[in-house]
Amino acid sequence: MSSTSIINLPNQQTARMPKNHYLNSGYGLKSWALTLDHKRIAILYLLTTLFFFCIGGLMAALMRLELLTPAGDLVASDTYNKLFSIHGIIMVFFFLVPIAPAVLGNFLIPIMIGAKDVAFPKLNLLSYYIFLIGGFFELYSIIWGGVDTGWTFTTPLSTHYVNTNVISAAMGIFIAGFSSILTGLNFVVTIHRLRAPGMTWFRLPLFIWSYYATAIIFILATPVIAITMVLIAMERVFGIGVFDPALGGDPILFQHLFWFYSHPAVYVMILPGMGVMSEVVGCFSRKRVFGYTAVAFSSVAIAVFSFFVWAHHMFIMGISNYSALVFSLFSMLVAIPSAIKVFNWSATMYKGSITFETPMLYAFSFIGLFTIGGLTGVMLASLGMDIHMTETYFVVAHFHYVMVGGMVSAVMCGLHFWWPKITGRMYPEQLGKLAASTLFIGFNLTFFPQFILGYLGMPRRYHAYPAEFQVLNVMSTAGASILAIGYLLPAMYFLWSLKYGAIAGSNPWQATGLEWQIQSPPLKDNFEEIPVVDFEAYDYEWLANKTRHEVTNVG
Amino acid sequence: MHYISPVLWQFLEKWLGNSPLFPPEGSAMSVHVDVFFLFLLLVEIVGVTIVTLMVVTFTILYRKERHPVATQIEGSTLLEATWTLIPLAVFLVCFAWGALLYFRIYDPPTNAMNIYIVGKQWMWKAEHPGGQHEIDALHIPIDRPVQLTMISQDVFHSFSIPAFRIKREVIPGRYSTVWFEATKPGVYHLFCTQYCGTDHSAMVGWVYAMKPEDYRAWTQGSTSGSSLAQNGERLFASLGCHSCHTGQESARGPDLAGLYGSKVRLADGTYVTANDAYLRRSILTPGAQVVAGHSAIMPTYQGQVSEEGVIDLVQFIKSLNSNYRIKQGATAPELEPGQAGTPGTVPAEPAAQAQPGNRAGSAHTTPGTVK
Ligand SMILES: [Cu+2]
Ligand SMILES: [Cu+2]
């Protein structure tokens, strides 16, 4: 083993893939379409969400091309409006929300807690199909004319003024919402009921804590967006006056309902990423995460606080001064647990033994970008500042720093980290590092100029813009093309590695955690026998002892 | 600007305000917002630097070559308390400062002159009290607080002047207000920042901040012939309001003179202040708040009067607080002496119907009414 890496692969001459594993436990379409195996369902989700990511990304690329020039010359206004609406709807509801819980969570939660599957495997499959149906509705609305309400569906624009496929788009979100609720339920029950003997709450990996918090948000918040979407559809079809002021409704009510879901949803899009961070930073520092309890409870605190901040999206909409005060204060408080986490991850590296494999590089970029994104969030939560910044590119940059810089980095990080477990093969490490660096540079070049644009006052969702903003927009578009390379590269080498990657063995990173103690790819039932947990989480000394022990035994 | 350090102020005014990476500072408030922004930026930079320093230092000191075996550390309550409480304190400062600024930006001074803004897909209409109309443009005097009373005729819009650091949602069905005091003559961007449909990005215009004398010249040069209150009076007649609101004791509707700004007792015993929003509601949904001592016989005018028409009516009812023909200059302080719209220069009789831009005539054909 080299002194700059912890990668420990079996001898490639003699190594073989395990004879039985979940990928070859059955062949053919039916074995996948009707599978109850949480790992296969995770793969199904992965393929589906990546498909949606490609659609959303394509829309983003077209938008950035349009914004190269100040005049709206590449596409028509209506087309541009559809582009950003579809980009937002797809990326939020069909990529960011499901990707981490449904893919990494499904694959890892049962293994990490020492279970054979989730609590309700059939429900798990059902929630995948529900998601798929929701996705078809969305695809229908995109292909047959598109939708141009923005992902925020602002009333009365969405209910009375646009003529696009609002109903099918809303129904897609409504249906996909049930998939979230069922997944959340499944996770909560699984984590409560199926922990292996000895796996106490405080021996759980921090990954599980943050997914638990995510699941709670899923269950409590998603019904609200579902109701809201139904109300939108009813108002369009039957003209009931819930939101329409002409019928005695209140359009502000829509804002409350929408953000009551969509703000907690923002944390659905970041909490799982935080879980990934805890695992990866610990592993590549060879250390237990600094202040385990604080990190664990900060996840729960985020989930709780996230329900009390929604009106910070409405500071300029004429909510009363007192509610503005309360919501600003709570928004400040919700930033604290995130700050705690960032400091604890950094402190984890103190006196560690750090190596710089690809997942760790992604973790660095997560920490950096998330810190910027989080602190700009504090700027926006400061009432007086929000007036100038909201509805401009500053907000766009802020949430892309959190959601793309943070969450997508975390997803990439997690995919690289668990790729050997999922597929049994390694991705090419050097290319991985190249891709991680490309992503970091491309990301900053794309979104940093947007902070400046925002403070200058450039409004979001503008098809054409004043000429003085062009230089920064060109920079942003240039960055976006680098960013695209940063995504395409992993897509290619991941595919390549499926056949040609080095055989990973059960624990290439020499990590703790139950998932690393079983073969890669895992058996259909994960464990030959349910493990008994008599060690703490992230106990790298325990792991070192165990390895030494095995070596002496064999030797 | 009094309590901002002069050095900082110079820096903002002379240097940042002229930099292409910073928006111009056109209002009294923009300097305050920018100072707060610089503070927040400092917080941001310090925060990011601390985290970066931690990460970089540890990765250099404790990379595997130098530090092959990690030392296990459980945690440290003291340290964790430190990095909980210090950010908390800093964030609370941001909160308090931000809140103070918010109230300053949104609470108009009482002596502000009022301009009405109507947003509709996809244009901004400004209605000056003297009757001047403009589209996608707003002329204002500098060194004088200006309040905008805004309403949308269709979807949500948002009225934003980045150089003044102000923005407010323009909502259908209710008035929202925002105010500013321009400090430098100039031409500034005006944007709609809330996505509002096809031509959202074309819903832009210019704000012309002018020296008071230039502004006065502009108001005289671009009058439409009659003030908002005069338009309102004609509309009041043509919609038949005067058949009930005669001002006499025996009339079927209450006397509207002296109504604006007073406390009205409603049939359910509660009181409301008769402000713009109340007058608007009384015209469009009279049944919702019935005045004590009257029955709900007033018909709704929803769908018959446009938002501009409602504004005219409201201005007219406001002007009834005094005899507006005589004292109009006093109730509409926005009007400068000698300007069109003051008594004597404009015929207030219905004969004005023949003039371009007036709002009288049939309720279904004039620009002040719907369709
Ligand atoms: Cu939010
Ligand atoms: Cu707009």
C-alpha cells in the first residue's frame, strides 16, 4: 500500500468477482421490473433520476446559450420560459429530491444498520412505480407543449394566465409526492425496527441520522405540496376561488402553502449530502467524526427548524412586519446546525491521517461551496438585504451553491465512494480526480459571476437582459461548458469501469461501517447471517485490530 | 448617512458606485444597504476563510505521509460550544441590523408624495396625481420622498429599482407600497423581477430622477389635461355613484366627504381606518364591509372599473376631504403651483369629455373602464 493512498485492492491477478451477488441473482427484465431487493430498486431509481438529470441539464445548457447575448435571439420568449420551468421542475422534483434518498438511501440504509432489506420491500417497489408514473406525466407535459409557470407555479399566473400543460405537470408532482411519502415511511420504520442486535442509536453511522431526518421531512411536508398541486388543478379546471382574488381567493395563500413544502424540501436536498460527508470525511481522515452527537442532533435540528422558515421567501410580498421578524430570526437559527456540521467535519481532519482520493476531493468542494452557499443564505435571510437581493441572480447563485455545489457534489462524492460496493469494481482514480477538479472550477466559474449579477440587479428568469450584464453572463456560460465536461467524464468512466474497472474487493477504502464488511457487490440478502454489533461507529482502531488479526490468522 | 463613517461613504459613493461590478447608488437608502452588504460580505469572507484555513492546514499537517496514524478524538464540548455560540451571535447581529433596515426601507415617511403604479402583462403604468400617465417610465423629483402605491391588474409582478435598492411585489387585488428618496439625477433601470409570463423580461423601463425644477417642467409638459381626482369625479357620475352618495342626510349611501383617513364603524361593530385599500374594497366588494347604519344595497363594481378607474375614484373620494375644486393644491401637495390640473387651467365641467385622455363617458368604452 502506498503511503499516499488508503486504497487496498485484492491482487488483480487472482481476484475474482464473487460468485453470487445481487446483480446476478436473476437475469432478464422481469427480475428487475418486479424485484423487491432494495439494492436493485436503488439502481432503478439511479437510472431514472439520471435520465431526468440529463433532461434538466439539457435545458440548462440551452438557457446558458441563450444568455450569451443580451438580446433574446436564440429561442423565443415562451420557449425560454419553458426551458427554465422544465429545468426547475425536473431538477427539483425528479432529480434532487429523489436522487439521494431513493438511490443512496435505498441501497445503503438496510446494509448500514445490518438488515436484509427495508421494512416494506413491496411498498418500496410500489413507490418506485409511483415515481415513474409521476415522471411520465412530467414527460408528457414537456413533450406535448411544455409548461411555463416556473417551478414555483406562482398563482394566478399558473391558474388563469398560461395555456400550457400546467395540470399534467402539477399532477406529475402530485403523484411523485406519494413516492416520497412512502419512501420516507419505509425509511423511518426500517431505522426504528430493523437495526441489527447491538446497533444502538448512537452506534448508527451519521449517514443514517441525516437520512432519518430527511425521511421525517418527506412524511410531514410532502402532503402539503400534494394538496397545493391539486388545488391548482382544481382552480384551473373548475374555477374554484382558493387563490384567485377575483373569486375571493388569496394568491398569498398559495405562496404560504408552496413554501411550507418547498423550504423543508430544500433540506431534503441537502441533509442526505451531509450524511455522505460524514462518512467520507471520517473515512479519508481515518477518524471518528468529531463530535458525533452534535452532528447527529444537528440533522434533527435542521429537520425541525426547516418547518418554521418558509415565509423568508415572501419578505417582499407584504407579509406583516412581525412575521417577517419571526421568520428572519428562525432562518438565522436554522443556519446554526449547518455551521456546526461544517466545523465538525473540518475538525475531524485534525490529527487525522488524510489521503486525497476522489471522494475526498468532492468532500472538499462540498465543504467550500456549501459554506459559501450557506453564508449567502444568511445574507438573504437578513431582512433589509433580502429586499435588494431577492428575485435576482443572487438568489439563483445562492441556491445553486447549496444544491449543485453542495448536494450534487455530495451525490458525486457518494457515487464514487460506494461505486466499488455497488458494482464490485473501481472507477479509474486519476480520471476521477480530474473530473472532481473540473467540476469545482466549472461550477465556480458558472455561478460566482451570478452573485455579482444579482447584486447589480439582474432579475432572474430573464430571457433578454441589458447589455451591461453581458460580460458576466458570458463567463457564466463558459463555466457551464466546463461544468458539463465535469459531468460527462464520470458518466463515461463509470460505464467503462463496469467491465474494465479493477476488482474492488469488499473493502477498498478500509472503511468501517457494516456495508464494508460484506462482499462487493453484496449478496441478494446482504448478510449471510445478521451481524451482532459490538463496536462503535467509525471505530478505526477496531478495524485496524480486526485487519491485523485476520492477517495473523491467515499468515 | 450621518452615522456612516465619511471614509466609507466616500469609498461607496466615489469608487464602488462607479464600478461596473457594483450598482449605482441612486437613493438615500442605497448607501445604508451597501454598508450592510459590506458587513455581510465581511462575515462571508471571514467564515469561508476560517473553514478554508482549517481544511488546508489540517490537510497539510496531517496528510498520510506526515501523519501515518490518526489520533482518535471524541470531540470537545468547549470547542463545539464556541463554534455554535460565535456564529449564533454574528447571525443575530445580521438579524437585528437587517430588521432595522427592513423597517426603514418599507415604512414611508408621512410627507411622501404618492404615485400610483399599475402593473399588467407586460407593462408598468404610472399615474401621477396631476393626471400624468406614463408607461414603462417613471419621472420623479430628487431629494423628496416618493411613495408608490402599486397594484397589479392580472398576475404577480415585482417592482424593482436596483439603483435605489428597493423592490416590492405588485399583487392583484391589494395595494402594496414602497418608498424611496432619490439623491442623484440620473436614469436608472426599472425591472419586473417576479416571473409574470411571456414577456416578463420585456417588462422593464427607466426611472428618471430629476432636479425639482426639471421635474416641475416635466409635469407641466406631459399633463393629460385633468387630474386623477377630476377623472374620478367624472367616473363617479358616469357609474351612477352620485345617485346614492349625494352627500345629503337622506341619501341611500353614506356621505363620502371627510371619509378618507377617518375611522369607520361597520355593521358588525368593528372599526376600520378608511385608507386606499378600504376605499378600493368598498367599491369592488361593498358587501364585505358594510357601514353601520346602512344596508348592503350598494352593487359591486367588480369587473366594471379597471384598476386605473378605481385609483381615480379613490383619489376623488380623498379629494372630498376638502372642497377639492378650491383647495386641490392643498390636498394634492404633489401639484406644483401653476401646473395644469390646478383650478382655472383645466375645465372641470363634463365638457372635458371631449378632451383626449379623459376618463368620462360610457362606462364600457373609455380607457378607465374594463373592455
Ligand atoms: Cu427557503
Ligand atoms: Cu415580470
